[in-house]
Amino acid sequence: SRYFGLRAFGTIYGLLLSAMMLGIAVSPLMFALSYESTGSYSSILAIAVIVNIAVILMMTLLGPFPNWQKTSIAD
């Protein structure tokens, strides 16, 4: 709500929750397939580390919160 305002909050929250639920549903399968094909978790863990670093970098690019103060029509 602080970055995009309350008007887009529900949509953005729903998209983020959907992406998180998709990751929760798919990641055990991906880890299992990786282990079955390579006999180790090292390759899938390396991919997970890279994805997490990418997400951290994207979050740092958000910067400070914008100023959403409402201005009155009379001003």
C-alpha cells in the first residue's frame, strides 16, 4: 500500500500471494526431480540461491516510500 497506493493494494497482494502459493506447490516437486536426476540437491539449491539473490536485489531497487499525501482541490 505504501508503494502503489490503496487502489492497487488488493490486486498486487493477490498476485504476490498467488506467486507464493505457486512456489510452495511446485518447489517440492522441483527439488524431488532434481534429486532424482542428479542424486544431489546441490544444483537445485544453487538455482534457489540465485533466485533469492535476484529477489533481494529487486526489493532493494524499490527505494524509499513515495509521498502519497492527498492535495485538496482548493490548493
